[in-house]
Amino acid sequence: MSFKGINLSEKMLMSLKRQKYFLPSDIQLRSIPKALKGDTLMVQSATGSGKTLCFLIPIIEKIDLKNQNVQAIIVAPTRELAQQIFDFATPFQEEFEGLKIRLFKAGEERDASKKGLSIAPHIIIGTPGRLADILSDGTLNLDNVKTIVFDEADMLLKEGYFAEIDKFVYKTPAPQFLVFSATLEANLSYQLQKYVGPNTPIVNEEILTSSNVSHYLIDIRHQDMKLALEQVINIINPYLLLVFASKKETANDVYAYLRAKKFKVGLLTGDLSTRERKNVMKQIKNENIYILVCSDVAARGLDINDVTDIINVDFPNNLEFYYHRAGRTGRFNKKGNCYTFYNNDRTERALRLIEDGVSFTYLALSGGELVEGHPIKKTHPTRRKKDEELEKEIRRINAMSNAKNKKVKPGYKKARKQEIAKAKQKRRREIIKQDIRRQRVERYKKEGRENG
């Protein structure tokens, strides 16, 4: 189906065609018609699936250009993502004459941000802290706000931004909420209920990263990580490569090493100033660099065209970030590769991703070449702690199946196996979520000790 099948205005269709958006993605087909009707939605979508248009199209279609008041607020967790949403939105102004859009992001002076607000923008895009500064003091009338968007909502929750968001959300009427995230775990859904209500449907896709991404595990066999990285870069010869590290110190070391080796490389971490970040993005756009070393903060919402390859020099501390890293490539129907380094005697995190459904091709780095590797051997069952919850669920399934099938029906054994397999997959996901929550609690405790 084309965008014409979504019942959009001629202006919108013209704008999409000029910007070379011809066919909507699956998640756009599922969410845009509902959003156009004014429904509040929580959308779980693969990174790179085109979710920005999922909220920009219905927002712009519903703007009353004759009403010079704020009508939509889009909240993003990082200034890079806020800037990217703004860059996506502004081209629509060519067809929608008079549409005013303002960007407010961290790193700008408060007084400078408030200049020009005597004429209110129709759409405001920004980071939580800056939006709280601008919108909580009554400078702008929020009585006409129709839609509020939370982009990368799980990151907004993780960073504790909803306290800032509350400062301006409660100054609006009862708007439509559009919540977008690559993951919508139970804790996040619960936290969002105060905005969206308890019965809001979740529009989702089954996969966490695009099917256009090929996943590889590279056993670097205890070689020096930076030397291994240099060799793999020379082997795969990427057009545009993102290198991810779980710690900014590691990212800094990798960047310094590659720069010393005369690679055209840039660095993107949370320590960079706004000017430095803009300079890095400009160098990529001008093709002055083709390798960008990133910390995990850059994995969320970073939108760089034509990324062909990802290399993870380590696994992220929070495994859900693997999907955000991998989602930087394989975007908009293009193919991409995601390579992850590991050593064969430390496979816990790789096994967790495999159990979660990631299908890896195994490679090994040997003699400066990538050769076929060996599949990771799962931990022997006797060494693993018995999962009482899972065993209980399997016993329940077997008991119900036996009760139903005193008179044996065709295919009942297959149906039982499928139900048990689903129970195992569900349990694995629960364990991953529990581990994520445990890591957060430990981090919060540590931060609390460090802060006094």
C-alpha cells in the first residue's frame, strides 16, 4: 500500500513525494491511521523503521495554521535526537506554508531560547529540561495543545526525565499522547499509565531490529581489542562504520588508536559540547570521516544515512542497547551488518541474545583474516540453576494438556510442545527484564552513594 491508501491530504502526499517517501513501513501503516483519528498510542517499533514519520505526519495534518498557538509538543531524550526530529519536520514547511516549528534543546542559553516567542510556534520539539524551562512559566499558551509525543520513552524513564516533563504536561488540556520506543517493558508501561491510561493499546512489530541487518559474532581469540578492530576494518572495508563501546573511556581509547593509525575517524560521546557534536555530524555529511566511534548514549535515535556496518567492541551493559546499536544500520530497506567481538570463554551475554531470538553467524579472527567460527556451546544444564518458575509453568501446561486429551486428538503433542516453547521464550524475556531492573537498582544505589 502507498501513502495514498492512508487517507492523507494532497499537500501531505505532495510533500512526501518530494521528499522521496513513497511507501509506508509496516509500523507507519499500523499507527498513522489511528493517530490521525486522535487515538492515544504506545508504539513499540524496531529502530530504523521510520517511526518519526509515524508522529510527524498526523501532527502536521491536524495543525490549524490559522490558530497561532502551540498545538503539538515532541519530547526527545537527547539533543541529537531533538535536532534530528526538527530536521525531519522542517521540509514539510514547503507545502504547509505558515507552519512554524521551534527547536529547544539542552546546551542553549535560556534567554536565547525564548527569543521570538511573541509569535508562538505550532510545533515545539525539545529535550525535557529545556522544554520545562520554556513552557512552565506561562510564556506560551498551552491550552491548544492537541498532541504530546514521547520519543525513546524508555530512555526518558531511565534518565528520570518525567519529573521535568510533568512541569509542562499538566499545563495542557487532555491531549493525545503518542509514545514511541524500541522497547516497552512492563515497568515503563506502568509508569506511562498516568499519561496514557491503563488500557492504551500497544502497536508493535515482532522484531527488535530490522530484518535487513545481518548479525555476526567474531571470536577475537584474546587478541588485543584495538588491533582486532583495525584488522576487521581493513577486512570489511566499510563505506560508513559506527564503532560502539559500552564505556566512554573505551570509546576515547579506540578513537585515539584509530586516529593514530591514520583512519578518517570521529568521536561521539556524552562529553562533547554542542559545537563539537555539530562538527562531527558535518564531517560525516561532507564525507571527511567514514568511521564514527560512539558510546551507548549515541545509539539512541542517532540518524545517520547510509551506515553500512556496526562493530561492537564489547557487549553493552544493558543488553537492550544491543538492538539500538544494531538499528543504526539496515535502515529504510537498505542492507547492513552488525559485528560483535567476544572471546569464546566469556559467552554469557551472547547466549542471552541468542535466547532472545538474535540469529548470529559465527566468525573468528585468525591470522588477520575472518574465518568460519564455531557456534557457542550453551552452558551444561547441570551447571545452571533450575528455574522453578519455568518448571512450574511446564507442569501446569502438561497437566492441562493431559486433562484435555484423555481421548487423544491429532496434533496434541505438537501443540503442547509449541505452548511449552512459548512459555520458555516468555520466561527468558522475564529474566532479561529482571536483570535489567537489577542493574538499574545497583546503578541508582551506586549513584546515591557517590552523591552523598
